[in-house]
Amino acid sequence: MDPLWSERMKIALYSLFYVALIGSLTKAETLSIENDSLKVSYDTALQRFSIQERATGKAVVSDGRLLDRVISGARVMRARDAIFAKGRQIRVSYADGAVSRLELYPSLPFLLVKTEVHSSAASEADLDRTVPVQFAINLDRPVNDLRTLGTAGLTTADKNPGSYLFLTLADPETRRGLVAGWLTEDRGSGVLFSSANTGRVTFSARIDYGHLRIAPGASAQLETLAIGLFDDARIGEELYADAVARQYAIKLRPQINGYCTWYSNPHGGAADETSILQLAEVAARELKPFGFSFIQIDDKWQDGKERNGPARRFYRVKPDGPYPHGIKPVAQKLNSLGLMTGLWFLPFASDWKDPEFANHQDWFMKRQDGKPFETPWGNTSLDLTNPEVRAYLAEMVKCIHSWGVTYFKMDGLWTGTATEQIYVNDGFHEDHIGENAPFQKREVTNIEALRGGLKLLREAAGPDVFFSGCNLSQNMRSLAGCIGLVDSMRIGPDNGQEWRDYQKEIAENGSGSIITGPVRGTRLYFMHGRLWWNDPDPCYVRPTIPLNHAQLIASWVAISGQFNLNSDWIPRLPAERLDVLKRTMPQHGAVARPVDYFDTVMPGIWLVTDSRQPVRRDVLGLFNWKSENQTIACSTSQAGLDPARRYHAFDFWGNTPVSSFAGQFKFDLPPQSCRVIAVRAQEEHPVLVSTSRHVTQGMVDVVAEKWSSSSKSLAGSSRVVGKDPYQLRIAGLNSDDKKWKLISASISAADQSAGVKIVPQPDRDAEEGWLRVDIESDTTRVVNWSLRFGAE
């Protein structure tokens, strides 16, 4: 007999005996825990878990598998989490010391899957990647009717290439679905994959570390996965983002509106010290009263030689460049105008061939063959664990801040992970994470290095600086690395003023199109305002593009509430184009959701709902991304409106009332255009439906509204911009059982003293049942107004 074969047989028999012994010691039973939303069961004999909905008792998740290792025991225990407090857990232990925990908490509608691995006492463990959990999903629908939605967009389960951070499976008809996402990404980059076979969808959750080095005899906590079941998977994604925000104690700096020099024509790139001040004076005069607050100078201001990307001496300006007198005088002037100064730079990579670094080659990351870790455009990644590099970066950031810069646009953040640039990156793409030579601190992972670098920059810059990250599409690993560490994030590639049909945009997976921001900003809408402010790149209103394109892209930004940037040469904008910017600033701060989120790769219906005051306000944003006429129709219940109510409606850009509706709405849209419709449920008295200040028609300007039955008056308060014509649009003068007639329109004594005027407009034959009232003020102020009616 072959001695080697004999030895292998002995090992196999010993293994079988050990498994049988462990099985005999572990009682075959079903362990269960539950909270208000979920019930989780673990079968110790099959070594599988399932998830049932508490409300229905249905097992939506089955065949749940944890680590593929020999199990030594399982039991129900108390759970304790630093964020989510006290709960219950099913703890599964393995023979090699690893542990899996299935945890439920009363305040959290998700199952948390936590995993701990252990190295042997004899040697260090080096974990490249691992799959700590996979499971099958049953939504009681044919697999082909379901859709997955992740960073790669909306696909069937078998076509999804893999999604970074999260993945949702939903039934488009009902929106019912499962949301899975990584709650933590401190050291690893979480990815989720879907497959469809044997009539079911399976999710596989993987963590990529590159190298997670665990000292001999030590343990390491891996990243935490969250799994939840929801009647509306959109709400599930929002709750998931809320949980991540709790995990990282995210507190965003206020959302701001501003200008980026890069795409301007003329004066693009970094502009120059003359043109930037000319622009600032016009922007401060024309747009600041409407919410405009910063100007950001982009690439080409800095010193150094361009090689494989931008010049990189960010601690000084180019002597013969656009800012020969430095950034500081510009910042001082902008500050005097009440504007913030922003500056673009690329912090985490430099050029190893630059003579400046001749004696600092140990500052750069290396590949396994010893060559510098260089990647297209990013150039050479710096070792963010090297104390000398960290000191260099801290001094550079302090220098920039000392110039008066309080808005940092930080590009190429993926370079901090020492991974490849794979622009444009949406779905999973292999980037060979971990194929670099070790960091100076060899125990640090690639994601951990980036997070440590961002924390360093924040500490050096101070708390008053707004951090704008750029951009996820260069390599989606930066999604994990930047959570909780930036205030805004470019969620897509560079855009441009050119129009591209959305289907072509998605098929080409390219950049340079005005559509690229809405494509990514829609699929990641739930991150906005929770993880960061989504930055879809600038909108454009310049005269070279059709007005309907300008209104569409600016309205999409305003309705979705995302980061509002412009890159037109503002001093030359005609009044009608400048007006588009005025009507789409500032952000509304209300709840905005895409209605047809799981129905189409480019949703055309958004609903904004503002419930922050006793009077609820709703606005429908309707967007035709196609190159032909489109009729957009939807039931009120599917949209999120009360199906039992009839609604008044006003078209903002059309400046006209439209027919009231109940049960469903239907609107025609020309190619590549939008309609923004304010809707208000009918009452037995007049109601304020719309105002002229902003596309949300009352959400940013109306601070109070109340109907008095005794005095038959409608009173309210509005934030009015000085010298900007302001109009109230009142509906409901013709109700079912009576007609209302305006008796008087008045403002407060203080407003009268300030010269404010209120002027009702003559009735319009085509607007029966509607009333328009103008308010004129030379100063920006809150105007208190009252409209008294008589009933006929």
C-alpha cells in the first residue's frame, strides 16, 4: 500500500470521527430569537438558519449558511452592542475558535450577522477574503419577475455582476423585498453577489481584505452584515443607511450650494484670480440670497509637473499659473462677499519620479515585485501608515487651510487603498486588492489605510472644513473607505453638458453626459443625507443647451434634494437661465423618493413629501429621459398619496394650474423634459398649493399656514427674497357646496412699515377656482400675510 495514501486515509478517518463526536455532543434542536420585525431560527442538525417575518410567519430566508467549518456548539444568549444596546443572539462556535453570531435588537429591523475568526497559536493568519454568510430568498414570486438593485443598478438576479456595500432584491409590482448590506467596513470591503437557480435567488456576502493579518493565538472581528425584510424595500434601504449612520455616529455638516470652475466656458479648469473674483461678485449679488454659498477652484492651480495625472505640489501655487499671488487673497475677497472658498487637490498619491521625493522612495507603496504601485491618472499611492507621509499630508492640509480654504474637494481617494483604478466602476470588478507589498504597518489593511488617511486629514484641517469626496467611480472600494469621513461624495463619473439617452449612458457605462449624475444619484438616493450628501456633479443651464434640458437636470437635483453645483460662466447667463438656478436653490430638506425605483433603470417619477409642519406638502417631479414623447401615469397610492383624496395640482415651469385628479394621475411630457407638479388634497376651504419661490412650491419658503373657520381667513408666513417677485397660488375657491370670494388681502404692520406690498391678481378665465396673490418686498424677510374670504 502507498504510505502517502495510507496517511491520507488516517487523516480522513480522524476527521470523520471528530465530526461525529462533535455532533453527538451538540444536541439536535432548533434555536430561535425574535424582535418586533423578525424571527430567526437555527437548525443545529442541518447547521442552517432561516428568517421569518413576525407579522406573517413566512420564512423569507432559508438555507442560510455561515462559515464552512466544523461546529462545536450553538446556543441562545444575550447580546450587547455598543450602538444598538441589548438584544438576543444565536451564537455558533467552531472547533478552530471562530464564532458566528446571529443578533436581533428591539430598535433595529435587521438581523445582524457577526463573525469572529481565530488564528492558531503556532502561526499568523493572513485572510485575503471570506464568505461569512450566504442564503436563499423566497418572495413568493417567479425569479424572473424579481429585480436586484445595487451599485450596478437594476438587473435580474442572474445578471448582477456584484454590488459593493449593499444589495436589494424586490418585487417591482409590490416593492416588497429584502435588503442586505454591510453595516461596518472598518477593515474590509464588503461585496454582495446574487445568483438565480432551481427557482430561487441566492445572496452571497463576501468581505475582501487583501491581507487581514491576525497574530498567533489572536482573534479578529470581521465586518457586520445586516439583513432585513420590508413591505417597501425603498424604506428598507433608507433604514439600512440610517443604521450605518448610527454605527458611525455620522453628523453631516449643513448642505451647501455652490460653483465648480472645472467645466466652465470660458474660464474652465481652475479659472484665474481675475475671473474668479468677477464671478464671485455676480454670484454674491444674484444667487447668494437664494442659497448660493461657495466657489470651488479645481485642478490646474497647483505647482509641479504633470505626469500620469495632475501636478501634485499642493502646498504651493504654480508661479506662472492662474493664481500668481496665491489662493489666500482670493479667499479673503470671497469671504468678504460672504462666500466660502473651495479648493481641489489629490491627497493620497504623488509622483515617485518627482525629484522632490528622490530621498523619500520609502514613502510610496510598492507592488509585490518591488516596483512603485502606480495606476493610470492616480500615479503612485502613498503609504498612509508611514509616519513621515502622515506628517507631510498633515502639513499640506494645514497649509491649504491657512489660506482661508474651508471646502476641500479631495479627488482620487481610491489611491489611499493602493488598488487599481477601474474607472468607470459601478458593479463589482476585480482590482487585485492586497497585491501590493505590505504597508509599513503591515497589520493595516487597504481599506483601513484609506480610513486612517481621511481621519488624519480631518484632524489636521479642523472641524470647520467641509469635506467633499471624489469619486466612487474611480474604484468603488472608496465607498467603504469614506463612510462617515466625508460630508459629500461624488457618486458617479465626470459629467458634461452633452445629452446622452439614458439607455445609451448605461450601456456605455461612460462619462461626459448630463445624465450620468441622475443615473447614479437615483440608484443610491437613500445614502443622501444619511451617509453623506450625494454629489451628482454640476448641473448646466448655459444657453448652448436647450432650456428643457436645463430645467430637467436642475429640477432633478432640486427634487431629489442632492448636492447642488453649477459650472456655467454665471456673469454671462441670461436672466431666464439665471432664474433656473434661483428656483432650484436651496435644498428642501424633506423626504424625496423615486416612485418607479424597481420598475425601470431610470425612474421618471419622484415624490417629495414635507410633513415638518401641520400642513403637509407634496410635489411630483416627472422626468422624461427619453428622446420621444412620453405619457407618465401612476396611481396615487403607488406614488405615496392618499387614494381616497382628490388633489389640486399646479405645474411650476408651466406656471399654470392643471386638472385636479383622484385615484391616479397622467401627464404628457415632451422628449427630454420635466414637469414639477405641486399637489394638495382638496379641503372645504381655500388652500395654498404653490408659490413661485422654488420648484418645491412652498417647502423652502412657507413657514406657516392656517385656515380659520371663524374668520374665514387663510393666514401664513413666507420667507421672501428681496426684489424677487413672489406669488401665492391658492386653490379651492370652488368647492362642492360653496364658492369662496376674496374679501381682503393684508400683511402685518411691521411688513407694511418695511414697504412690503400685497397685491391680488385679477381673475383669469382659464383658472376658475384659483387665486393668485403677489407679494413685493425690497428686502429679504419673513412676510406675514392674511387672506380673508367670503362664502357664497
